Amino acid sequence: MPSALSLIITVLVTTSLVALLRTEERKSPRVDPSDGSLELRHGRKYLFITVGSTLFAVSAILLVLSMGRVSGLANILGLVGFLIAFLIGGTWMALDAVKTRVVVSSQGVLAITPLGGERRLKWSEIRSVSYNPWAGWLTLRGDRQRPVRVNRHLVGTDSLIKRLRENLGTGVFRGLAQALAHVGEDAA
């Protein structure tokens, strides 16, 4: 029974956090008044969830280790392994929250990520837009360029989708992205 309860709690917490992050995509992104370009970034909610969940996980593991209730070298090493994994994952997410940004301008789309560096696609180079709801990103593909991935939970992602629709039409939206092609349109 306790494992079923923990599963239910995990599903509820995860669903709540994803729903909280989904509110970010509908917000207005930063707009540069000189040229009208948009800058999409992670919001404070993402950074708060990142830091909070990392601190909670690390504190829980350190508490269990300090209580002395863990016996056996394999169990201790396993918990230390989890501790290291949470520290690395949390550091990566915090770096992603601070560094990632997507600039949508009259020339095209520029994405800056911690590991991917800068990736740029001009409007004329974008051939398809796909969406992976499990990973939570849009993928913009050109002919010979590396694809540009845009996290769906960035502040103002709906504005990016509107710009894609305005500049490219809905014919470039493929697969599940076709459902996104009408984001922000009036129902009337």
C-alpha cells in the first residue's frame, strides 16, 4: 500500500509541476523595441522548481546518510551515487535556466543553449517544425543546418509559434506540431 500511495503522490506532484510550467509559454516574452525581436527565456518558476527539487533531493539523501540507518557498503555507495547524480542534474538544470535563450527576429531564429552553443536558422531555411510532447520541445529543421530545439516551457513560446505561422505558414508544421499551428488564433 505505501508504494501505491507514493506512486500516486509522485504522479500528482509531477503533473502539477508540468501544469505550472505550461503557464510560462502563454506569457509575453521580452520584446526589443528597436527591431521587434522576441527573446524567450526560462521563467522564475523553472529556476525555483530546479533549485527547490535539487535541494530537497540532496537534503533527503544527506539526512538518510547522517541518520546511520543505512548499512552495507553497497547501499551507502548507492546513495552517494544518487547524491552525485542529483547534484549533476540540478547543476545542469540551473545552468539551463540561466543560460538558455531563443531570439526570434526578422532574420530568423537564434537559440543559445549551455551545451549546444548558438544555432541559427533564417526564415528561408526552415523546412519543418515538429513537436515532441514527451520531451517538451519544438524542433525547427533546415536543409543542411543542425536542428534548433526550443523548449516548450520557455516564457513566450506561444509567441514563437505565432511568428512561425506568420513567416512560414502552417504547411511546415509536421506531425503533432500541426495541433500547435493554431495556437493563439481566435476561435471566431
